[in-house]
Amino acid sequence: MDKYFTPIDAKMQAAHQALLKDYSEIRAGRITPAYVDGVVVEAYGQRNPLKDVATISAPQAKVLVVEPWDKNLLKEVERAILKANIGVTPTNDGQRVRLVFPDLTLEERKKMVARISQLTEKFREEIRSVRRDVRDDIKAQERPRNSPRMSSIGLRKSSTSSQRSMSQRSTKPSKPRRRRSCLCRDA
């Protein structure tokens, strides 16, 4: 059974990492530098990600400060942020570019909840697809070559055991476990 789960773990981990990356780009509460990861700046004759040409920090909950390493790139950084259409107008003070994000409106919050639901459902579909592929592979491997069908009891047993194993290996985001304090003493 382990030969099935080695590549499956990698696929599930990749799906989980993609979900976390998508979650990091959603603005909920405090703004993070990951919010501007998609901004691309024209610098030195080529297109570079913003994080490759500047330092991005969040000194306050609703403010991002972008400080280019080369001060000659201030206009290019400002232009790239405007072009990215992230919902804020950059302010250039000659040293850095400040991005002040407004509070979320009720409509924006509803859109954010809908987007999170879409991302979560996409993740679930990817996991279901991986599980379905493994289940189909197991069925194909366990079916005897000369017999067109496997007994329903044998198929059911292998399917339930594979489902149990896959659910244990699932990369479903888990809650941190609390440690219980032990009241008994070792003698």
C-alpha cells in the first residue's frame, strides 16, 4: 500500500501549499507584504517581481511601505502598483512608496468570503481527485487479469482500508493540539 501513498503525499502537500498561498493573498484584517506579490516592475530592461527590487514592510495594520533599493526606480514601482490594480493609490515621498489601504466594506467582505469558499472547494476537489485516482489504481491492481470482476466483498475491504489510510494521510489543515496537564505523579 505504501507504494501508492508516496506520490500521493507529494500531490496533497502541493495542493495544500497552493491553498495556503492563495489564502495569504486575501486581505482580511492586517495587511501583509504577500498582498503585493503579484506586482511586477519594469526595471533594468526586464520585468522583476516587486520583492526583488524593493523592501516591503507593514509598519501598521493598514499600511504597506515599499522602499526600492535603487531610488531611481521609485516612479517605476509606483507605476507598477497602479498597473496591478490592487485597490489603492500609492503615495511617493521621494524615499519610499506608501500604500494606505481603506477599511473593508460589507460588499468587499462578502466577496472575500465567497473567494475563500471558492478556494476551499477547489482544494477539496483536488484532494478528491487524488483519492479517486488512487482508488482506481488499487482497483486495477487488485483485479485479477483473467477475472473481469473482483468479488464485491474483496473490493469493499480494499476500498475501505485505502480510504482509511488516505484520510489519515490527508493534508487537511489541522488545529493545534492542546497539551493537558497531568495531575498524577510518577511514582
